[in-house]
Amino acid sequence: MATVTETKAASEDKELLISGSEAVAESLTLADIDVVTAYPIRPYDTVMQAIAKKIANGQLIAEYIVAEGEHSQFEIVKHASTVGARVFCGSSGVGWMYAMECLVVTPPLRVPMVCLVGNRALDDPGAFGVEHNDALVVRDLGWMLCWIDTSQEALDTTLIAYRVAEDRRVFLPLAISADGAFLTHSQAITMVPPKEKVDRYLPRYDRGDLLLHPDNPITVAPQANEDWVIEIRRQNDEAMKRAVGVIEEAYADFRRVFGRGPENPWFEEYMADDAEVILVGMGTISLPIKVAIREMRAKGKKVGLIRLRWFRPFPFERLVKALSGARAIGVIDRDYSFGSPFHSGVVANEIRASLYNADTRPPLLSFICGLGGREVTLEDVNKAVDMCYAAAKSGKADAKTHWLGVRE
Amino acid sequence: MSALICEVVYRGIFQKNLAARIVRGIVLSARKSERWGIAFGRYGDSPQRNGIPAKDFAIVADTKEELEQNMARYEPKHVDVTICVDDTLSKGVESWAWYGLQPINRLTVPDGTVLMTSLQPFDALLKDIHKKDAPYKLSLIRAKASFSGLWVYKEDHTEVRILGALAKIAPSFLTLDAVAEAIKEMEWGSELKVASARKAFDRIETRAVKITEGNSDVPFAFEMPKWWEMREGVTIPAIPIGKPKEGGQGYVPERNPYFKKFSTRTMRPVIDFDTCVKCNLDCVPRLGLRRDARRHLRRQHGGVLRLRRVRGRLPRRELHHDGQRVRLRRQRQPVGDVAQGQNGVQDMARRQDRRQENHGAVSRLPFPRPVRRGAEAGSRVRRHRDHRWYPG
């Protein structure tokens, strides 16, 4: 880490009304990042503006580099990270796609870059509403992926992200996904911890023998052909496996230091203990689902929600355990995977694959909903639950994927 | 023998088209006797690189099934005929794809043939060609190496002479008549080329090579590391500086213990720490060279004026504002040649740069543990000072 930013000593959390993007910026200040790159695209640009303000106000000392495009943006932080700087980057939608070449090479180089993906529909058609497909594009490449739901979770997860990504056992990039508009632009009461607590939680970034420096002369990313590449991929695979334990460790430490945080790092379970029907989703989709669940519970329907926080590494074992008690499962994807098995969304097929070897396999229904930032209504959720109950009664789910909220 | 496998060892760019013509010629000639074949280059090679050793292969077989059987591997593990179109490759091949030195006869089967274009006598060539644990034949076509370019081709008939010689080496697969017929049908064929092939058939010189003959050097061998033994992050440590050359001009670098590729592959750049400016922007070793460091300074810090200051040894504090720079520019005379300022960079590194405080985080990164022998306690103070004073 390059420069220590001086902050006023405070021992208690302070309460702020901030958006998800501003919460991320608060967290970056606390994490004392060294290099941040920026290139505007909505909705990610809100975090870029928030960091710029922090630097301009002297709250954070960091290199703030406005690149000429996302490709350069991610390249710059990649290289800064290799010389030992704690870095932050981000983008949205097609901007994230424009950086694809850099995104691909970051995991094998073991660069613990943390970035924010403000989820946005991929063009065309030009749209800036939320869809999860942008972040999901890197799901097979060695990126850790998590989804956040509230501004508090945005702040906490950003700190956890650095702790996990910069752990020597992992050293993989991590993308925090935040639903465009619903989270990036919505302000909520957020507890901001004091710097001293963060210092206790987050160690300095130490790249060790991988540090690119004249005193540690190394070659990074040489040409490697078939007699090396598979070994490099195997290393990445192992790092991702190790990340599972590191994430659990990071959440446990977070609870110890900050006195808050979930017991289960992987997913939030909402009224899922005794649920007959469990809905599964990611991101801010949880809000209308929770409201609908409360209404249904009042009518005697035992419905619950599992909101996935981590998509990579995918918590398949814990998820199977949590889902196996249900009579039916409904997975609501805010993404699409055209031509995939059952023409389902990405999350639905991941869960189907996870359940394949399970002793108990409840019927699973796949839903696609809220694309392009369209509102997920209570009616949509109720419709999904009704179909799940029908599947629970028959013990079978149809292989069809249901699109909710689409004009038919 | 139901299949004939040939390799052509050649030099990238200069003989790329030559090798391609030879392997195509082999397949098309064999086709005249109803055989099946395939011609291909080694995928891992990079034949577009200047002079890099590369390989093409030709496999012909009696039936499609036999051909597929021989194709069901990345590349042939043994060949009946090794064709070498540049006798300097007789010392061995270290191609783009190959890790370590590969003797020219490494893939040649026992009693197989190494066919080479050369003007050297057999004995001279066998001083370079490595010993083999089985007898084989060395055949020569008396010719210089045929070099051309990527887009041009030297029509010196080398390709047809090779094909004519092959008809002598493997007559059961390539008859001379079949070769002649194929040459005539090729887009580059002619009666004159057919005559060249026939002459090569008659003039090829062959000598049996015993297992006791050849260069007795054992090529460097190593074991590839397991995935958990490899460094992470696709990184390779630089090799230590090694020992000074006799006479004090330069260094003989030590071998990289983790990434062994025999000769030139291990000649990785060595940083000259005495002249490295520690700019922190990169570990490109050329920054350790004074001239390039100066070029770098010009690019990064104030353009020409900065260089003038370096040469003129002006105090840095005079350069804090653009206005001062303009004034200074007017005062200074054009600089002389590069030689006048040769020690400027060194001098600058010893001076305090007050602007350092305004420089960003990256330029003040901590130093890692020194890994270079001689970079321990004694020199650490000086390095730290250099780093702090130089803005990077």
C-alpha cells in the first residue's frame, strides 16, 4: 500500500444516508485504496463520482486516473496491482464488455482487483436498466462474483472483498455486482465504521514474491503453450476452491471486529426454515419477493426466499442443504442464457446442476423476470409462487422456463 | 511399412514456403499411387519469426484408416525421414514450441534417414549431429541452404531436388515417375524442375551412420514442474546476474532454475541495479540503461526542458511552476550532444525533489525484500534514497 490517508480518530460507527455507490466509496476510503481508474458509464459512474469527491475533499489520497476507455481502465489497475497498489475499478454493461480482454487475463495473473459492476442491460437495444448478464459473462474465468442488496451490504462487502481477494491463498479478482438504479442510485441509512476498526480488519496488501519491482525482478505473463497452460488453469481452480474457506473466515472476522454481518456468508435465508416453497434470486429482486412473502405468510402460505450473495465460488453444498427441505423451488433469474438447458436463466441451471446428485430433489421451476430494469411486481412473485405450489402438489415441474412480467 | 512419415526442419520466414512445398509435394506424389496423405505444420511453431527453427510434417499411408492412426496425436513421435533444409540446424533445433535442444535426428527411426542440403562433407556434419542410440543413414543433396522471404520464393529447385531424393530413399511410397508427374501438375511445376528432381535422384549421396558416430554432447534435460510446484500468477523470476565475463565486459547470467529452456531461452535480461532509476513504472530492464532512462525522463517529466535541466544540472526547485519553466526555457541555450550529459541522470538521482510530495501513491510503494545477492543491508539505504528522490 502506498500512502496512508490520515483520518480523524473515531471509535463509533457513524450513520449516513447514502446510496449503494456512495457506500462503496466510503468503503474504499476506509480501505485506503491507492489507485482508482475511471471511465463513465451509467450506473457505475456514480461510484466513480463519489470517489472523485472523496479525493477532491482530501478524505482519500489515491491516484485517480481517468482512462480513455474501459480497456485501459482495467489494464491500468491490473498493472498498478502488480506493483503492490490496492486498486479499485468498475464499469457497467457494454463498458464491462469493452474491457473483456483485460478481464480474461486478470485471474491467471492473480491480480486481486476489486471492482464494482453496476449491473446494466447489454446493448443493443441501448438500455441502462438492470440485468445480470454483464457481470455473469466472467463467471467461468476465475473472477469471484457476489451480488449486494443494500447500501449497508455494499459497504461491508467492499471491505470483505479486499480481505478475500488480497488473501495470498486466493489472489483473484472480485467483482461486486450492484443492481443499476435500484441500489446504485437509492439512498439508505448506512452505518459507516471508524477507520481504526477497518485497520484491524483489513491487512495491508502484500504481494510478496509476485510483486513487480526492480528489486524483485520477475517476468509476468510470458508466452506459454500447451505444456504450461493447463497447469496455470489448475492453479486458478485451486485458488477458487481455497476462496471458499477464506470467505467464511473473512465473514467470521468481520462479525468479530464490527459486531454485525451475516452468519451465512453465501446467501440470505428469509423465512426459509419452514418454507414449502423457496424462491431463489440475486440482488435487489429480494425486496418485492420479501414483501410478497410476508403477504402470503399472512394468508397461510409457507413461502421463503434464498437470496444468493456469492455466485463464484458457488455455494452448491450449502445451497442444496438449504433447498432440500422444500416441496418446490422457484428460481427467478434477472438474466438470460439463450439456448441453454430448458432455456433457463443462468442461476436456475446452476442450481439444477447442484441438485443433480442430491438425495432429495424438489421440483424446480425456472423464471425470468425484471430484464432491462423492468419492475418485478408482487403479482409476478405471486404468480411464480402459485406455479411452484402446483408443482409441489404434482411432485413434478414442467421443463418450461416462465417469463414473468412480459407482455403476452 | 504401410506409412511414410517425414518431417521438414526449416528456418521460419526464410524457408516457410520451401517447407510447405516439400510436404505438399510428398503427399501429392504419393497420391499418384492411390495413397492417402496429410501435410501440416507444427502448430506451436512460429514460422513467421525470422529464422526460428520450425517444422512441417507429411504423412502418407496406404489407407485412410492407417493415415488416421498416424494422425491421432499432436505431432509425429517418430519419422522415417528427417529432411533438414539448412545444415546449420544439424547442431540441433530449439524451436518456438520445443523446450530444450532437440537433436536433428531425435525423431528419426532406427535405420531411418536424415536428408540434408549441405556442401559440407559427412564427417564435418557428424561433428555437429548428435549421436543416436540406433544406426541411421545420412543423405546429402549438394546445395546451399535455400533462403527466401515470406512473400517471395527462390526458384532454385531445392524443393524438387528433395522430392527426387525422397524417391530414392522411400521408393515404395514415392516412385520417381510419380514424383515427376506430381511436379508437372503443381502450379509451380515445369519440365525443368522434373529434370532437377531426376538429377537429384541420381546424385544423392548416402552414408550409414553408426551409433558411435556423432556429437557426444548430451542435450540439457529437465523435468517439467507440477502445477503446485509452479509459481502462481504466470510469473517467472529473473535469473541472478551470475558472474562477470572474463575481462569485465558484461555478465554471464545464471540459469533460471524454474524455467529452463536450455540456451537462448535462459538468457533473460539482467537489471543493472547501479544505473536503474527505480521509476516504479515497470521493471523493464532497459530502464537500467542510462540512455533509455534519459529517453524515459523526456517522455514522462517535462519533455525537452527536463532533459536540458538534467544536462545542465539546474536545481529542481526552479522547475516548480510552468511559468518558471517558460522563463527557464528562454534562459537556457540549446543543449549539446548526448555525450555532454552522460552523467546527468546519476546527478539528478542524488538531489532532493520537492515535488515528490505531490506525487501519487504508486511512486512511494514499499520496497520488497531484496532478492539479489549484494542487495542486502549495505546497499539498501542508497536504494531507498534513490527511490524517494526520484519521482517515477
